[in-house]
Amino acid sequence: MILLGLVFGRWWRSTLLAAAVVWPVVLVASDAARPGWALLGAAGLAVLNALVGIVIHQAILWIVRNGGGRRPRKGDA
């Protein structure tokens, strides 16, 4: 899920929604979990993991846009 957030962090709302839906579906389809409170907790952890990737993605975007590789303009000392 962290990788999902890293790759699709630009579209953070859709990524969080996908993490909340896709991970529980994967767990139920693979018979790793049954529907219930534990599955709700797993969905919450998936969202938190995706959020970590999104925060990293957004931080990299901010660095690139605001400070990375910026050359001084003519007249700046």
C-alpha cells in the first residue's frame, strides 16, 4: 500500500479510496480474512499505509517545485 501511495500520490483522494476498498477485497478473495471488524481494521491500516506513501510523494513534489535545481536569476546576489 505504501508503494500505491508513492506511485499514485498525485491523486491522493482516489488513492486513499482505492486502498480502503481494494485491500479488504484482496483479503476476502484470498480467504485471509472474513467480513467483520478485523476487516474494517485492515482497511484502516491499508489507508494509513497508503497515506505514508502519499506524504512522501507530495513531499518530493514540493521539493522539486520549490527548491530543487532552481538557478539564481540575473541580479540575485
